[in-house]
Amino acid sequence: MTVPGRRSSTFSRLLRHGFTDPSGAERLLDLPELAALRGDSVLLDALGATADPDLALRGLVRLVEAQPETERQTLTTTLLSAKPFRDRLLGVLGASEALADHLARHPKDWEALVTYEAADLHPGVTEFERGLAEAADPVALRVAYRRCLLGIAARDVCGTTDVAQTAAELADLATATLRAALAIARAAEPADAALCRLAVIAMGKCGGHELNYVSDVDVIFVGEPAEGADEAKALQAATRLASHLMRICSETTVEGTIWPVDANLRPEGRNGPLVRTLSSHLAYYQRWAKTWEFQALLKARAVAGDPELGSAYVDAVSPLVWQAAERENFVTDVQAMRRRVVDNIPVDRVDRELKLGPGGLRDVEFAVQLLQLVHGRSDATLHSGSTLDALAALAAGGYVGRADAAQLDEAYRFLRAMEHRIQLYRLRRTHLVPEGEGDLRRLGRSLGLRTDPVATLDKEWRRHASVVRRLHEKIFYRPLLDAVAQLAPGETRLSPKAAGQRLEALGYADPVAALRHLEALASGVSRKAAIQRTLLPVLLGWFADSADPDAGLLGFRKVSDALGKTPWYLRLLRDEGAAAENLARVLSAGRLAPDLLLRAPEAVAILGDPEGLRPRGRDHLEPEVLAAVGRADDAEQAVAAARGVRRRELFRTAAADLIDSYGTEDSPRTSDPGVLVDRVGEAVTDLNAATLAGALRAAVRAEWGDELPTRFAVIGMGRFGGHELGYGSDADVLFVHEPRPGVDEQEAARAANRVVTEMRRLLQLPTTDPPLLIDADLRPEGRNGPLVRTLASYEAYYRRWSLVWESQALLRASPMAGDPELGRRFIELVDPLRYPAEGLGEDAVREIRRLKARMESERLPRGADPTLHAKLGRGGLSDVEWTVQLLQMRHGWAEPGLRTTRTRAALSAAHAAGLIPAEETQTLDEAWVLATRVRNAVMLVRGRPGDTFPSDPRELAAVGRYLGYAPGHVGEMVDDYRRITRRARAVVDELFYGD
């Protein structure tokens, strides 16, 4: 009798044995059906050892209740007397609600768990075929399948088999099931069976002998006519048999389903015929197959139907698999396949994905399969469909480091065990880790985690996923370093040939040179070599993810040669997580940024500072430049210092642009390209303006000391005045001066001209820093006019002689350096010209249109494709800018928002003023941003300016990566450019040339 207010002793014992609902368990144990078991402590101990004692007890009650009364005592007596049976039965009931349901529906099936002969411990296909032999219809096949599954699950949860053996048994059961299903289909259609030979080829996890509890079973069907049969009729008959086999396994009956049979890995996928002849398969693979299809064929295994035909298929396709790495597009395909497919996983599921999430099963499987494809062509020991067997073979052959392979093996086994237990619970196909506390507790306990199972499971799962994340890329590259470095005793070296094959497969065009660089970087016993051996496996992966891995590796060698003895450099890369990845992105994305960096390698420090990539504004740059100029001994030293600051800031801007365009592991690529364009334009404009200010100060100080005899200002024009400079843009300027009081006008003019001449000379002196070219051709009278005018001279010229194109050019005028008051007065002078009162007259509009048409016909370079020229081509920069500028000149007098030198701001203001509809505004803006990005990309990639896409395939691919296109998609990039600019030109025709 229980004292009121106190727990019964049974309640406390149940709690100690892991029950979460001891009150409910107590009620179940009090049921008359369990009278024979109630008092036996052995039962409680066995229940407490299961993954979910409450679930196990409920399943046991259902099983006992389902027994005929005459059989009930047999079950309970066996349960108490036979420990192996007790552990197996309760282990299954505590791990699988679905198998408990099966036992309740088929109460005699518990007997399948009673006796285990030696052969029962590790059954194969033959034993499973015996277990399914009496199934003559789909319903009976499901019952027999579940009965066999009971044995597999029992061995699994009791630890008789490990995760690899369990997966192999599940694959063998699937093989036996496919054979039984084919037999049922053939018996139903004997005429079809007589017409054809049909072989079933297992693919995927079934083919690899590593199946899950619940998984699609991937297959390919091969058919041939029986002797004397017509081929077409035989294939029709084989297709009917194959379809019937699929329905037998996949359809839902009163006993549920077995698993879906998926034939979509066949040639042409679901659009191709379900059954083909062997010759048809081979013709497809030799001519049309993609790299991923050969990757899939790694696991092809004949499992059912005509054994001779199945073997012939495997023998025929196997050589093709091992030649895949020699295919023309293998590198591009591999780079595309190596990209994470996480985008397809809903955001709320990424963190729970065991298979496709970061550090998931797919990472291990893909890495192993890729290494098999690369090295299996010359090493038959790697020809295995099993992930774990292949991983062991890769380690034995030196293709993967032994320690890395051991860690991956352990992580893969743990993740597969989690997947098995999750699916076993309800026999549902899922790869998601559950969220409920009870589900996580059962899952943790099923894996042997009994102390705080929920927290321990999460910790272990994260640990193993982290190992996979860290190693799945590194295992491609670490053996490459071992090939050129000292190895620990017992390790196997990757041969130079194998190392070359791997580098080639990862996109390195010159693997011999790459190995030379690796040897130079990683050999030796110095601290520098040791740190670089740690860094390089990761860096090589980032280089391989770019359009030019060779350039990235060469650049890294040059930077390391320059800075390798500097303590902070290697410490920065080792300890600042982002610095190494940022450096890899910058070095492998094109020529401009590495060239800028290699002229002063210490700028690499910028890449490790979170704020280091943020462009510095003119208010910071100009004081720094002027201070450097003030410290210099002469004008040439002064401008060299200013140009050094410009080079550093150009590198900062280019590096930030590349990193944001590519994205990093921790930071996705910037989604709005307009933000990147604006940032580059503003940054390059600011640093050029600061450089001009420094050159002006240096030129003045060298001859006149602190003050020039005339007030002097530099007015930015074109893209410079519009704050829209690209990396390769010249600085379009006008020079204006005004004699100081008491200074002779001729003396002032001579001084102003000497200053301009000296500034241009200093900024173009041959040095390691990029020159800043000054272009003053937009001045009155163009090249025939004086370089410098007084403000009064400008006023007289514009009042008397100004042409409409000059007024249009002045839309971009903005003071950039020199006397700010003089610059302001110049802008006051030109405002009425560029924003004429009441707008432009019709004659002026016609003149602008005539000039634009003439420019289109005369200025486009000979042979250039007008649909791809970013500046002068259809829908390019010129089209958009002239359209916007015409609107500014017609309406700027009335709309203050239009009075801006920036194209995008003016376009936005035109929309706000109701001058352009939203859709057309968006069309023009998108085209302008894209054309600007193309020009920036060409300069970044080639190191010299250009207005059209490069013809070199590697350079074109690099432009594509900068613009956000994956490898192999440059055709899509060019098509998109033509489509976007074609739409923009249609808007230009309406707004610029229309009325």
C-alpha cells in the first residue's frame, strides 16, 4: 500500500530506469495482460536499456494484447527466459513505432527474433530471398519485407551490426525485394517475360551497398529481346515489366508501401525511355552524358533480372566512369558540382539537415566520389561503390591523409547512425534532425548517449559536422602538400602524376608549375613553411573556386616571398579567419588587384581588419595626401607619396569590390550590384580628387612656395565630376584660375599653365604606381583651346560661343581640387547653361539627337559587336546617360532633383518628377549598372581598361564570376547582357528619339 502523498517504489524505479511518464507506465504494468511480467525486475532493466522505455512498454502491451490467449504465455515466458530475445524485441519496440505497429498487426512475427543461428547474424541476399520466397503478391511482399526488416533493426539497435553492416543488409534486402517484385511482375505477365531479357541495375545508396532504412531505391533498367523476338516489341514488354515492378514496390496498400523505386538516373532522366538496350545506353553515355551521370555510375551494380545482361552493362559502363576525368568540361562541371546546393533547402531547415546541410553526409560522399573519379583512372583499388570502403582505399593509396580519413570515417558513421535511427522511428524518408525534446531524447539514447542525451547529442552532432566541414575541402589539397614535403613515418606519398591529375581536375591549367609553387611554399622545416602547410589546404580550395587558380597560387607565392619573414603576415593569415579567404579571393580574381598588392605587399593587412575594406572618404584621404606632400623633399617625391596613397586605396576599393562580388563562407555576395557600382565610383573619385590636390600642392610649392600668384581650381567633368569613375577611367577636368589682386594677368596665366603642365608631368612619371591621366579635352574649343582660362574668359566664351554639346558636358561639372570659392563661382557661372530657363529649345534638342546619332555611327570601334559594347553599344552607358542628360537639360530648371552630376540620382529624380514611369526607370538603371560593372570587371580581370567582354575563355569566366555567374554559365551572362541592354535601348528610342 502506498502512503498518501508519497510516490510508490515502482514509480521511483521507473524514473530511475529512464521512463518519462512513470505514472502512465505504472498503469500499463498493472494491466492483467502483463501480470506474468509485472514483478520481474529483469523486464524493467531491459526496458530501461532501450532508446525510449515508455515507447517500448506501450509497444510490448500492444503486442501481448494482440496475441491469442493460447499464445500469450509463450511470448511472456520467452521474454523472461531468453535475454538475447528480450534485448532484441524491446530494443526494436523502444526505437521504432512503425515496427511496433507491424508486430501488433502480425502478432506471430515476434518469433522471427527468437533464434539466431550464426548465419542469422549477418544475412545476405540468399537469406533474405528465402524470407521473401512465399510472397506472391504486393501485400504479402510488404509483410515479408517488414519481417526481414525486424531482424535488421534488432541487430542494429542491439549493436550486433555496425552502421556499415546495417546499411549493407538493407541494400541486400532491397536486392532480394527487387528480385521478388520482378518475379511477381513476370508471373502476372508471362507473355511479356518470354519476349525480353530485363536487367535491373541498382544505383545510388542501394548500388553502393549502403542503403538507409527508408530511401528511394535508384535503378536503371536494361532490356534486350529474347532470342528471335522483335526488338521494339521486346522493349515494350520490358517497359511494362519494369513499370509493374516499380508499382509493386512503390504503391500504398493496406500494408503501406516498401519504398519508391526511382528510375530518374537513366539517360535523359524522366524524359527518356524507361528501358533501353545496352547499345542505346552506351551510345548515350559516349555522346551526351554529363559528368554527374558518370559520378552516379560509380555505384552501378546489377541486382535483379538477367544476370548476364546486368554484368554486361556494368562491364561496359565501368571504363567510361574512369575516363570521365579526361572529359573536356570535367573541371567546369566539378567546380559547379562542388558548389553548395544549400540554396534549395528552406532556410528554417538548413540547421537540421543531416544530408545536404553544411558538414552533412553529402559533403563526405561528394568528396570521396570526386577523388575516386580523379584517381580511379589509374588505380583500380578505388573502384568501390561504398563510401567508407572507398575512403579506406583512398587513405591506403595516399590520396587522403590517414588521420583525415579516420576522422571523416568516424564522422560519417555517426551521421549515418543518426539518419538510421531517425528514419527507423516511423519508417519515413527524412534527413531532418527532429526538434521535439522527446524525439531528441530517444535519438540520443538510441546512439548510446544516456547522460543528458539531448545536450550530448547536439554537441556530438555539431562536433562531427564541424569535422566534415573542415575536412571535406581540405582532403583534396592536403595530400598535394604531402607530395612535396617530408612525411611522417607510415604515411603514403601522392605520386607526382597523381598530384598533377588532382590539380588538373581542380582547375589548375599548369599542374607542374603549381606543384613547383607548393614545393617552394611548403617544403622545409622553418616556422614559415609549417604555417603555410597548415594554410595551403584551405587556400588551394579557395583558389580552385575561382576562374584562375594558377594565378591565385602564383600570387600567393609572390606575396609570401615578399612578406614571409615579416612576423605579422603569417600570423594575420593564421589567426584572422577572414584574412586568408579574402586574400585568396583577391589573388585569383584577375590581374589588377594582385598587381596593386604586389607593388606594396604590406597592404595585405587591410584584408584582416573588418573596417579595413571600407572605402575612406575624401575628408580622410586629402589630409593624409597633403601631409605626405608636406613631408617630401621635392615635387617628385611628394607626388610619389600621393600616388602611393592612391595605389593603396585603389587596392582597398578593388579588394572590397571583389570580396563583396564573390562572397565568402561567412558573408554572402552583395545582392544589389548598384550598391557596388556606387561604392566603387565614389571611392575612385575621392582618391583621384585627393591625388590631384596633392599634385597641385606639390607643383605650387616647388616654384612658388605656399601661394600661387593666381587662385586656381580643378573642375571634374565626365565620370569624374559624376562620381562614377571606374578602375580604368581617366580624370576629365577643366582648369580655371583668377589672378590675385595686384598680379599681372599674363604672369598669372603663365603661372597657371606651368602648374597644369607640372601636375600632368608628375602624375604620369614612370613609377611602380599606376599613373593618373588628366584629360582636359572637354575645355572650350577642345584641344585647340588654352589649357587654362580665367573665370572671366570662361564666362565670355560660354556667353558668346558655347555649343549645345558643351552645355551638356557641363552637366557633370563639379569642383575637385584647389580654391573651393573659385570652384563654387564656376558652378554658379555654368548652372544657367546646363539647366537653361524654360528648358531646351527644339533646335537644341534636334542638335543633341543629331550628335548622338553621329556618335553611334562613327565612334564605335571597327569590328566591335554593337550589342556587347558597354560604352557605345545598344542600351549601354552612352544611351542611358544621353537620355538622362536630355531630361536634365529640358527639365532641370523646374525640377531641383535633376540638378545633380550623378546619372542614377538624376534618373531617380526624373521618375520622382513623373518624367519616366517606374518600369522604364528600372530598365535604364539596370542596364547602366550592368554596363558599368562589365567595364569594372574587365579592368579587374585584365589589368587594362576595356568596353566589351574579353575573348579569352578564362578571362571571360572571371568576368562571369565577378558578375555572379557560376562556372560554365558565361553564355547565360552574355545572353542576359544582350537582353537587358536591348530592353534599355527600346526605352532610349522612346524617351530620347521620340517626342
